[in-house]
Amino acid sequence: MTAGTWHRLEPAMPALRLTVSLLGCVMLAPQMALGSDIVPGLPKVKWAKPGDLNIGCLFAVTYFNEDRKVYTLHPFNSVGLVETVDHIFNIINKEQKILPGIKLGFVILDTRLDPSISVGQSLSFLRKYEGNTTDPQQNKVIGVVGTDTSLTSIPSSTLLATMNIPMVSFLASADILSDMNKFPAFFRVIAPLRYQLAGIIKLLKIKNWLYFSVMYQAGTYGDGAYRALRLRAEKERMCIAMTIKLMDSTKYEQVLNRLKKQVKLSRIVVVLVSDIVFPRLFAAAKATGTEKDFLWIGTDTLTVNMYGDGFIPGSIAVAYDTHPIPGFLEIVRTSLKTSENPWLPYQSEEEKKLNHKELCKMLLPSCLVYDAVLVLAHALSMLLQEKCPTAKGKQASECFDRHQHEFISYIWKVSFKGLSGNIVFNKEGDVIGNVKVIQSNLVPNNGEITPSFIGLYDVGTEKLTLSENITWEHFSFPEAHTQADYFCMPKCKPGEFRVQYMNCCWRCRVCQEYMKVSADGTHCVKCPLLHWPQHDVCVPITPDHMTWNSLIAIVLLILSMTGVILAVVLLVIYVVYRGEFIIKASSIELSIIQLISIMSGYLGVPILLLRPTHWSCVLGICFFTFSFNSLYVAMLIKSVRVYRIFKMSKKQMKLSYTGSLFQVAFFSIFLVFQVVIYFTLIYYFPIDVIVNQPEENLKYTEEVCDISDITLIPFFIFDVVLLCFCSVFAFKTQSLPSTFKESRHVSMCVITTMIMWVAFMPAYFTSTKRLLKFYYIILAILINHTTALCFLFLPRMYALWYMAGKRMDRNKVFGSLGETISTNK
């Protein structure tokens, strides 16, 4: 292999193998405690520089070469990580600022990127020191730095936590390691993978790259990363055009050709693989001529490959910041020849010839390793200063042994300015730093690839700020071909929703005018009652209500006031000419009651045309019901009186209970009964003001009086009964002398009123608009009361003024009615 893997190499490993490894190690723990080397396959080479207190390091210095089927040196970890640790400890011990008077040592063990070997090496840190006859202090550690993969960190951290030994990783970023219930002794100086994925999603959304493909590597890292990315994409309404899972046996050339043959070619490819896979993938892209056909986006595993010769220019990495320690590059270059690194003698001649780019790649994570070591050093310093302020050398070691169980609590308190940023742990044991967006570009002069900073994703505010434009000169397609609407994902206008018709494709359709687009944009939803959609939000509808300003209201007011004036004129005439025989013959008291009833009905019209309030509603309905009932009760009493007079006059009998006092008393009884019924109904069925929307599909609401039908139905029934009785008695008096027209006038009034009620009732009770119901009530008042005036009073005025003016004989005009009335009186 030509590329290193200083980050996580996540091979697909069955859960059974890991479980058996853990169980096996636990079973072998007693033998290990006695110093027996009975775990087969553990690497023999290690680098130890013992001190008063030691820190353990677990690195993948070697790995299994699948091509050669042997273990070989990791070309970058064997130099980059190992030399970084040696350099850091030399600085700490030389400066004596953090741990004055104490020498800090280290022990570096090889994990070979294998979880079972990583667990076996971790067991060496759990030995009983008195049983280890060779260098008993060598493997006695206060904590462990590593491992460099999530796959090996998970079992090793679990094992070390049983002995209260903390692990501080600098590269393991799996989200599962944030669970402090499962990994109470695990810390890391980098942000978890989920924040890098969040940065990728934010970048895709800002650039409108909503249509993209995903490649991920089978295994712990790739499977978990893909699941997290997919969930975030679905939440942001993005679409994954094609998903490709890379197995160990995958032919990359076939995968890339398949990717290019998409029906709707997606130019954006998010790659979630280990850093060791990227060189093979990019080599296949160049071999198939597809390196310029896609924009590759990766996480921190892509960052290290930006210095390689086979890297594809223009690729974008969204990752935490990694860079060499300032000035460390030259130190390593000059010190490699004299280094005590026990793995250097195993390097081949080609591996020893390191160029500048390879050294840069090796030392990229050096700042993270530096900060991980300083976390343990600062925590140890705080513990010793609090528990044993004067302890030096061996005394410090003895003090730590007494308080070792408290050491993890001091790690939580660590806070300092590290090379990679501020080192402060959150409640999950993670350092939350910012995530950088980097694009690789060619240097015009020498053709080398150099990473360029183009943006920063703030984890705290979840905001992505792009400071530089993305370069498109490395690709065979323009930026426009990456936009979602270039494919089949048009941006729907306000009021439009998406209709899916194939994978990752939709059409925009307009919602009905009474519906708004749902939050996810996939369907339409109705607004709540009394609301209407406006720019995809529901706003209240301004209600319509009665007012005197409208044209129809003005017409109705004029008609009602004309009726009032006419009723007042008639009332005055009846009072002035109350001594006239024709007025007296019509029962002046009941006629005045009818005129007052008609007048009250006309006066109720302006009240009903006001903007509704509680009292306007109560008064308006009161005038409506009382005017009708009073008018018909008086009409019935007059009809019965006329019938009795002419019926009994034939028998020459004097009638009783036909006087004015009796008529008014009888009417008063009906009036009291009506008042009791009315106020009882409005007590149990209160009248109030509501805003009503008759139809959900119409942008119309009305502010009206809320009157229960139960309140009006008794009055409607009572009116119909009165009219029926009036018609019966009018029929019975049809045989009266032809000179007496009273019964005919009553009959015409009753028939007209009955026709009006037959038309009014269905229209009123079937109307969905309550405002329209009130217009029906007003029309009923005007028609009914005007009919009563025309048939009951105008003929008598005609007889009074015109017939009297012609000097006609009143006794002849009114026939026997006047004589009968005079006789009875």
C-alpha cells in the first residue's frame, strides 16, 4: 500500500469475533497478572521511556497488508505518531512547567488496527506490578493516549475503565463513544463525527446541492456515518440519488462506471471511507477518466490524502483542524537518523526516503496527539497540587497510587489552550471545536496540490460561513449542473407542494386556495377555522358583519324608517279621530296595540343592522319576536270579537267580555306569557356574538349573533298557530254583510303572511350563512308589517277620508256593524 492510515481503518469485523476476543482476554487476565506472555500474536516490539509516572500509548504502528498477506510497518504512523510522542515528552520534561520535579515517561504499544490485539495490549496496563519481574514500573500508566481508530478504542476503553484508567483519543470520532454510560473513562480532543456530517449537510444545503450520491465503506465507521448522514438528509428534505456500499471485494472501476450511468447524473458524491481507501478510489477514478466528472466531499479521512500525488484536485473535506506542530517538521527531518524509534530499522529503503509532502502527511495529527498528552499531564498536575503539593519523583508516584481512583474527576476539570483550539470537555467527554471546510487546489507554478480554507462551521450556533468561493476549474461540468433544479428537483413556488413520481424526483403542484403547503412540502393541509393561507402560513380572516354603511343596509334603513313614519301617522290619526264611528268600530285599543307592534318591528331593523354586540342581539331579536306575536294576538282577538258579535246578534243576545278593558287584559296575559317564555329561553340558551366560517373552502367569515334555533322555533310555531286561528275565524265571518269588509281584509293579510312564512322558514333554516339569516329576518319584518299596514289600516283610512269626503252614509257603508256595536254598548 502506498498510503498511510493515521486515522481509523475500519475493516468489517463480525461482532462474534470481537465478543470472543473480549471473553478470551478476560479469561486470560489471571495469567497475564502473573506476567505470562500467553496471548498469541501480540507484537513484541514496543518503545518505552520510563519515568516517575508513565502514560501509555496505543497506536497502529503496523497493519496487515492484504496484498502481501503479512504484517508491515504503517508508513506514516511508524514515524508521525511515534516521533510526535517522543518530541512532546521531551518538551514536557525539559520545560518542567506542568510537572516540576517529575519525569513523565511513556510506553508505546502496537495495536495493528486489530481490536483483539488492542485489547491484548491494553491488558498489559492492568498487570500486577509486583508480579512483573522485568521492569515492574514500565507498564504502570496513569492513562492511555489512543487509540487511532474507533474500532479499537471501543473495546480497549471498556477494558481500561474496569481499572479506572482513562483513555484520551485524538482520532476516534464514532458517535457511540459519546455515551458516558458505556464509556465512562473515554475522552477525546476532537469533535464527534456527527458534527462533521452536520457541516457537510449544511454545505450541501447552502449551495443547493440537494441531489447527491453517497459512497460508504462497510464496517463500523462507514455504516454508522451513512445512517447519520441519511437521517440528516431526510430531515433537511435532501435526496440521495445513489447509495454505494464499498466492500473489501468491490471493484472500484465498476462502481465508478455505474455511478456515471445514473439516469439523473448526480455530480456531488459524499464519500465516507477510511483514509486508506481514498487513494485506491481516486486511482480508479483516474483510470476510468471520471476524476473530473464528480465533486468529491469527505470528512477528516479525506484531509490527510490532500498531500498525496494521486489526489484529485477540487475535492472538499469537512473536518476538524489538523496541522503539524509549528517547527516540528524540521525537527523530525533532522532527528530521524538518531531517533530511538524501535520501528525505524524495519523500514525499507524506499520508506526511509521521505519527501516533504509525505512528512507533512505523517505529522498532520501531531497537534491532536500533543493536546491528548497534555490533557493527562494537566489532570495529573492538578491532582498532585491538591493532594501532594510538595511531592517529587517517587513520592509523586506513591501519591498517585493512593488517589488513582480520583484521577478521572480531574480530567473533567482540564481546561487549556491547545494547539488545536480550546480544550474543554463537555458532559459527553468530547471537545467541541469548529469544523473547517477545505478544498484542494493546484498551485499554478509547481502543480502541487495545496489545501485552501474556504469556510468554517460553528458547532455551537450550527452556522456555516463560507469565506471563499469554491473553485470549478478542476471539473468537466459547470456549477449550474450541481443545482437541484437542474435535475428533477425544482424549487416549488409559494403555495406549491412536491409530488414524488420517481426516486429523488418530483413535480410542483398548486394547493387549493383554501389549503397551505405542509412543513415538509409534500402535501397540502387545511388552515384552522377562521384562517386562510397566505405565503404558506395561516392568517386570520377579517370577518364580515352588519353595518349601516353598505348600500343594502341603507335601503333597508330607508324602508324601515318609512314604515315607522307611516305607523306614527296612523297612530296619530287613530288618536285624533278616535270619536269617529269608523275608528271606533275597529276596536281602537287593539288597533293602537297593533300599530305599536308594527312600529317596534320597524325599529328593530336598525338595531339588527348594527355591528353585533350582546345587547344589540338581545334587543333586535326581542323586537322581532314581540312585534310579530303582539300583532297576531291582537288580530286574533279582533277576529274572535267580530265573530262573536255577529254570531250572537242573530239571537238577539247581549254579549259579555267584548269591552275594551277585557280585550286589553286578555292581550296582557298573552304578553306576560310571551315575556316569560322569551327570557327563559335566552337564559338556558344565551345569545352571544361569534365569528363563524360557513364553509371551510371559502375565504369568508362573519361576525354575527349566535342565536340558537331552539330560541326562535317556539315563536315561529306560536305565530303559525295564531295565523291559523285568524284564518279560521276570518272564514267563519265571510258570510257577513257585503258592506262589512273587515273579515276580507284580515283574510288577505293572513294569506299573504302565510305565503311569506312558507317562503321564509326553509330559507332561514337551510342557510349556512348566519349573516344571511339576519337579512331574512329583516325582510320578514318589512314584508309582514307592511302587509299588515296595507290590509288592516289603509282601507280604513280610505273609508275615513275619501268615503267621508264624498258624504257617503257611514251607516250604509259599514252596514249593520255600527248598529250592532251601538246596541251592545
